[in-house]
Amino acid sequence: MLRMVLPIIAAMVAASVAPPAFAAPIDERTVDAIDAYVRRMIEEQQIPALSIGIVADGEVVYLEGFGEAVGSPITPQSPFLLASVSKAFTGFAIMQLVDRGLVDLDAPVRTYLPWFELATPGAAEAMTVRHLLNQTSGFTTPLGNQNILRGATPTLENYVRALRHVALTRPVGATYEYSNTNFRVAGMIVEAVSGMPYAEYMERFVFRPLGMTNSWAQDTTLPQRDAVPTIGRHGQPVYRRLAASGTPSGHLVSSAEDMTRWLTMQLNGGEYQGARLISAEALAASHAGGARLTPTSTYSTGWVERERNGVRSSIHNGGIAGHSTVHLLLPDQKVGIVILAALRDDRDSSPIVPMANHIASLIVGADVARPKR
């Protein structure tokens, strides 16, 4: 049983990659339970705009849009800001380059960015690509949320060059701390090694091969398209114009339908409808190990890998100025879930991650987020 708000748009039909086949590997009763739960949460949490997609065993089993934006209904093709879900795409790009023999995860960042500098003596020389992807570089959470450009044009390269003024508060590799800065530096490595802007790399090596025609980099150095707006304090739509300096850590845009293609590829060993984006070995390495978060979870390449009640899952969420997103993989069940939402800008918390965890728990019949006491 598949639910969709509108048929696939003509542009998608004309894409070089055919739309995913539709079927129902998850039983109808579970799909009905998911649908009832999503609708209840949208009403209870007063979510203005939300789109959701679920894939199972290579098939799209649930694809729906709810609410409206600027008078138009939200559909599975509606583009939302991905926020920090973008980090998984940056991690994937690095692993593609590793797969091609162009990047070594244990090589110093300076191997690819010879001009890379930090204010802490020896830190730039010690920092490796793996430190960035595992969030163990020594960069802090507050640093990743600060404007360090000091009036310079907010390009990605200018941001990374501005790190020469930043002193680390702990040794490189000492511990995990989430920071947008890590994935901005990783994005700069993608640019340096590939010889093209980050946004162009994503289009050529990720979005286009997957047929993700409603996906792009929200980057003020490029012609702008509008993603679904959030709702301001007085009920007005608020559109975001985001600088290229933060694109690899949080400024990609995609739709629920496009994200089902991304999830299907992730669950299919790096291949989607005959197009291989990465080797199965390199993809598996991106989900293997990383920085220890808890006894049963790790962080690497823009994913949190965890095991709860015997269920393995990979998850990452994002939030930026009212936009709230999450994608989740159940690799053993071959299930993927994506939820994209635009909330009120002044909302203190988001229900989107709990929603994804609850849906995954409905599918597998066990709590995927919390271990038994």
C-alpha cells in the first residue's frame, strides 16, 4: 500500500534514472499504523509542513507530504533544507574519493590542503581526514556555530583559511565533540581533490546518478532556488539564504522522494538501479566503527551507528532555524526512513527524531532508540 499526495512530476519522469518501483514489503497493517501515527503527531505537534518517505527491500512503501507552504500543498517532491543530514553526503563524498584512491583517511589534512593552519602549534600537522569524519579533531561545538570570517566573503575556502586564528582546547584525537567545522574542512578537501566546487561535485557524483532532481546545494554563490520556508513568529514564511561557508555541514536541499533514492542506494551496497556510486566495501567502511559515543553507539562519516535491543541502525538528524530533518537506516531489515519538516522558527524543540525512532520501532517490533533497563 503506497500513499502519495501527487503523482511524480514530469521532470522526474524525464530524468535519466527511472523512478523507484513501488511495492509493499512492509505489511499493510504496519503501514496503516505508521500513517495514523504520523497524522496524529502532525496534529498534536502543530507541524506546518512535513514530508516523509520509507523504503523497504529496495521498494518505496510510504511516500507522503502534509501541510502547505505559501498556499501550495507539500508533496513528496517539495524541497526542504537538510540541515546536518548534509553531513552524511559530505562523508559519502570523502568515501567516494577514498574508493578511487584519491584520499587516505589516515593522511593529514595538509596532504590535501597544504595551506591549512591552526593557531595551536602542531595541530594542523597532526589532524587527519579520519579525525574530521569521526568528530575527534579537537574542534568544538561552539566553534562550528560561530562566524569566524571577520568580514571576508563567506566562501568555504575563506572559512577554512580563517581557522588559522583558532586555537584548540584539547589535543587532536583526544575525544569526540560534534562540530560543523569538521565537515566544512572535509568539504574543502572534496573541492581540493576533485578540482571542482563542492556543490558541483554533489550534483555530478551524487544527485545526478541517483536521479535526485529536487536536490541541490543552498549556496549564495549559486543561483538560488527556494526550499520550503519555515514559519516566523508572526506567521509569515521565512526563506533562508545560506552561505557557501557552511554548505558541507548543513546547507544541502532535498525532497523526501529524492531521499528515498539515497536511502535505497545506502541499503543496496552503493548501487542504485544499475548505477554504482561507490564500492560495497567503501560504503561498509563508512558505517563501521568511528568515535565511541556510548557502549553501543559510534559516530563516523555523518552517521551515528547504534545497536539497541538487538537492532542495528544508522541515524543522523539536522536542525537549522526551524528546519528539522532525520534519516535512519535499518540495515538488517533493508529499511530506510526520512522525515523532512519546516517548523516555526521560535520552536524550542523538535519531534522529528522521536517520530523516526517510533516508526522504526513499529517496523521491527522493538525499541530502536533505548536499550532495555
